[in-house]
Amino acid sequence: MELITPGIGLLFWMLLAFSVVLLILKKFAWKPILNALRDRENSIEQALRSADKAREQMAKMQADNEKILAEARLERDKLIKEAREMKDQIISDARQKAIEEGNKMIDAARQAIQHERAAAIEQIREMVTNLSVDIAQKLLQKQLEDEKGQKELIDKVLSQTKLN
Amino acid sequence: MLIFRRLTILIICFLGITGYTAFSQEASVKDTASTASAGKKGFNAGEFIFEHIGDAYYWHILTLKTSHGDHPIAIPLLVIVYSKTTGLHVFCSSKLEHGNAVYDNFKIAMEGPDKGKVVEIQPDGTTVKPLDISITKNVAALLVSVALMLWIFLTAAKAYKKNPNQAPKGIQSVVEPFIMFIRDDIARPSIGEKRYERYMPYLCTIFFFIWFNNMMGLIPIVPGGANVTGNIAVTMVMALFTFAITTFSGNKHYWREMVDAPGVPWWLKFPLPIMPLVEISGMFTKPFILMIRLFANITAGHIVVLGFFSLIFIFGQMNVALGYAVSPLSVAFVIFIYFLELLVALIQAYVFTLLSALYFGLATTEHH
């Protein structure tokens, strides 16, 4: 019977000791420990989540990089193509221009030559005329040195001239 | 057969080394010697067992049996008594000399209803039991385990504060799995995610309190060996705490179900309130069962261990050789029971904590 009869003394001390332990441990042990555990769990979770995010970002960045690279390659090709076209254009333009310029120069030269020739011909004609006149003068002078000669000529001219 | 014999020899050799047999041998020799020479009263197993699982004013270490009589070697403790007539008395229990002396009109009653307790001798010769709040063996053991608990958990808490967000080290890694277990496998599923945090300090305290005291009780020498959690006063206080917390945290839903249990036919509630009576008595039986379960389990464990030890002395009294023959078997059983008790110490702490958590969960739950 003594075994199942709670003793007042032990009851008192147990109540005291247990309450004190409960209060002290609650304030100074369980609260800090449980908070620390929760904080640690949160931080681990956060770290995992941010690692995941970083991995995702990395993958995204890699994809972006590839995209950018491909774009750059495309751009480069385009640029090269454009440059080539431009080069061809420039060369052909230059050629065209050179031909035109050449033609123009040739034309101008031709015109100048024509002009010069015309002038030269005119001069030559004038000279020939003068010469002819001179020669004729001289010839006439020579032929008309005697009377006989003068009459013959007048006759000849008169014969040739039809009087109507 | 051969294997069995070899096994027996092995066990005997093993026990010889451990010194258990040395102890039992010495004791039984002295026991038989004293019974043979003086024909004193024999070994009383019941008395022996109840002396060990009960409370005492001394922390008993051993009893020397000489030709002049028994000399108990024990740590004296503090006797604190309050008498209605003479007031408060505080003195060392060694003054009472194990019931052989009277100090300041106080003595330990050797018979009667207050047997083993400190009583005050009245002027007319009768004895009266004063209000006794002595530091007995159980109280001392209780204080030792309380000090141990405070030391361990305050150290652990300091470590948690010192290096936050770090992997547990040293004492933390011993304590942490149990706290995590209480949190994730007891409190969370029983009470629910929203409210479990309020009850965690109590659940942790009660779990470790029971476990520490159970384990200390299994250590056969000072500062262990007391039957603290196998004492009804101790389990009663813890059950009262659970009861008080359950009752004070009971919400509207809890009290309504107490009076008007859902899903029960009306004639069980009116005019004769059978169900409400059952529910309300359940409110008290739940902690009562907590109290009895822990007390009975731990006391039973101690009784079984002591019973097996007693066998040695009982047989030794009949015949010395028989005592020797029984001792290895007896000790083998004790070792087996000890391993079982190590498990029981943890399981009972778990059960008490789990059931407390379930009661808190029932008291705080919203609609199902």
C-alpha cells in the first residue's frame, strides 16, 4: 500500500524540481535550441533554393550565350556579305566611272582633233588660195609679158565665154 | 548438448570476470555464516525488494555484516520535518542511526502504519507523523538528475547560440536527434503544424526528465539506483502537469465535444447524461493512466531485477552450493532484463511524451 501512496515530501520536491527544470530549460535551453534548429533548417532550405535558382540562371545564361553567339555569327556573316557586296559595288562603280571618264576624254580629244583639223584645213585652204592666186599672178605675169600672149589669152577666154 | 555445456562454461567464466559472482559469493557466504552461527532471521526477498524500490532517509551503498551485527554504509541525507507543536526541524539523517536512535524527539518508526517514516514522540509516549519534506533518497536522486539535465541542455543551448547555422558538434549531436524526434515524430503529427511549438518545451522536458531518471535508476550505485520514476508521487506530478496543460489549453470545440459528443444518439445524453459522464471521467482517467503506466513499468523492472538477485540468496540459504549454481543463471537473466530495461526506459519516456502530445492535440484541435 505504501508503494501506491504518494509521499507528501516527494510530491513537494518533485513539484518544485520539475517546475524549476521546466521553466529554466524552457527559457534557456528549449527556446534557443528549437529556434536554432528552425533557423538552421530555414537557412539550409534557402541555400538549396538559391542554389537551384543559380543553377537555373546559369542554364539560362548559357542558353542566352549560345543565342547571342549565334546572333553574332549571323551578324558577322551579314556584315561580311555586305562588305563584299559593297566592295563589288565600289569596284564596278569605279570601273564604270573610269570608262565614262575615258569616253568623255576620248570624245573631248576627238572634238579637239576635229576642231584642229577643221582649223588646219581652213588654214590650208587659205594658203592654197593665196598660193593659187600667187601662182596665177605669177603665171599671168609671165604669160602677159608679150602682146601675143595677151591676145591669145583674151581670145581663149572669149572663146570659152558664151555670150548670150 | 555439447554446445549447451560450452555455453554454460562460457557464461560462468564471463560472470567470474565481471565480479557479479564475487559480490554474490561474498554476500551469500556471509549470509549463510550469519544464519548458521546466530540463527538470525533469514533473507526476506520481499523486504529486500521493497526496501530498494521504496524511499529512504539514507542513500544506501552496502551493508557490512559482521559478527556484531549489520553495519549499513550509506550517505546520510537531510531530514526536514514540520511539527504542529514544535515547528520546523532540519537535521542530518545520520542522527537517527537507521532507526536506532532518537533525535530531538524524532525517530524512524519501526512498525505500525508509519513504518520507515520519521515520527515525533509526543510527551504521552505516542507517535505522530509530522509534515515530512525530507530530502530522501528519491529526492536526492531527483536533484542529481535535474542537475545533470540542466548541465547537459544548457551546455547544448550555449553551443547552439555560439555557432548558429552550423552542423551539430559534441553534445549537440547527442541531444539533437532526440529533440528532432520529439518535434517531428511526436509533437508535429499529434498536435498539428500550427500549434505544436507552444508545447515543445514541455514535451522535451518531460521526455528527457523521464528518460534521465529511468536511466539513473538503472545505475546500481550512487548517484543512481533510486526508483524515482517508479514512484507514484513523481509520476503523479508529471501526470498533473499534463492534465493541467490539457485542461487549460482546451478550446471551445474540446469542451463542446466533452458535453455533446458528436455522432452519439441523443438518448445517451438526455435525460441521463451517460456520454458526458464518460467523456468527463475520461478527462481524468487519461492522466491517471499516464501516472500508473510509468510507475508500474519502472517499478516492475526494478522488482524483476531484484527478484533475480534475490534468487541467489534464497537458494544460498538452502544450500551454499545451490546458491553458487543459481548465481550465473540469475545474473544472466538480470543482464537480459537490464538490456530490456534500457529499452523500456526510452520507450516509457516516449509513450508518456506521445500520449501527452496526443491529449494536447485533442484539446486544441479544430473541427475534424
